[in-house]
Amino acid sequence: MPGSVFVPSSAADPESAKGVSRGCPASAAPRTRLFLGLLGPFRLVAGGREIRLPAGPQRVLALLALQGRMSRSRLAGTLWPDSTEDRARACLRTSLWRANQAVPGVVAVTATTADISALLAVDVQRLVREARDAWQHGPTPSVQLRCLPGEVRELLPDWDDEWLDADRERVRQLQMHLQEALAEQLTSEGRYGLALEVALAMLRLDVTRESAHRAVIRIHLAEGNISEARRAYATCTRVLRDELGVAPTRLTAQMLE
């Protein structure tokens, strides 16, 4: 692949990998800023080049980026749960060595812990910061620029690792709430068409999401389209009854009273 660097599985010697904490100490830092993409397929970019890694180093980087600094024993046990303790530790040593061979210092390791480099920008971490900022102050123009209407990207969709389940749902909910905050701001600015596009996109992703139904109703009411708002409420009522066997909550019903 042009512009990429590939580290083959045979590039590392498991025995020499035991010295990873000596060969790549925590103080060794990458010379350029790095980017790790976890929303969608795994991507590691250094100096404008995409770095191709084997599965082990990829999973080490992803887990550390999502959960922060971890003990090496917990890291090994999470990533290789079906292996013996010795085998899991050996796999971890090899993966750490391969990652730091590809991008020196991308993982800061000690004798007992591992963490990603402070210079590694991670798209999920940026998403978390933007979501928190949106909840506190409303979406900023930069958030709107990157948060396309209806765009909810899955966390590493091609992976089936069980340890990803909780983070996958957390990331999905963050994006859904960020989209709803965006729809609310667009409504307050009078940009009803785009606000409605965002809200309806949320319903296409999850038709039983009552807060998205409320967003649609709110936009129609803000425009003065009472009949559209009633129609949206009737749709919400029918979907919740057919799919979940429940009626809309009082919060939704009060919108048309």
C-alpha cells in the first residue's frame, strides 16, 4: 500500500520482545504527532503515513485508548482470556514490541503498566470531549462541522472482541446524544430543515428512540406546523406500541397539550 508501513507478524522475536520496557522506555516519545482512528476500521497514522499493524498490537492500542493506562497483567488477561497466564504475557510482550517497532514510543511501558503516548490523538477521545462540551454549552461550530447529520459511526465494526461491547454502546450513545443536541441547537437557530434531517436520521438508526421522536415533534411545533407535530406524535405512539408494547411517556405527551 503506497504511503504505508507494514510490520509483518514475523518481524518480532518473542524472546527479544521481553526487553520491551528497556528497548522502548516510557520516556521514548514519537517524533511526530500521531492519530488513532477507532470509529470505523482501525487506523494508525504517523507523519501522514498509515501504519499497518498485526492484530495483537492493534488491540493493545485500541484497549489502552479506550480504557486508559492498565497493568500489564490486566491487559494481557483482557486481550488473551483463553490463554494461560504465561502465554498471555508473552503475547503482550510481543505486541508491545511490534507496536513500538512500528512507531517508537507509541506505547509507554514500564515493568508493570502500559499506556498510549500523550502525543497520540484518538478520535473517540475527541468525541467524548465534544459531547461533554455540547451538554454544557451547546454544540460549537467545530462540532457541527465534524458531526454530520445522522452520522453515527460504529466502534471498530469488524472486530468481535467481547471487551469492546460496553465501549461500543457508550460510543454509540455519545454520538446519538450529540446529534440530538445538534438538532436542538439548529431548532433554536431557526434552521428547521437541517434540524429535521438530523432528528429523522436518528429515527432511522433507532426507530424506538423516544427522545428522537420528541425532537421531531419539537421542530414541527417550533415551525408552527401543528398538524405535522400531531402526525409525528401519532407515529411515535404507534411505533412504541408495536415495537415495545408501551405508550409514550408523559414528557412526550405533554408536548401537544
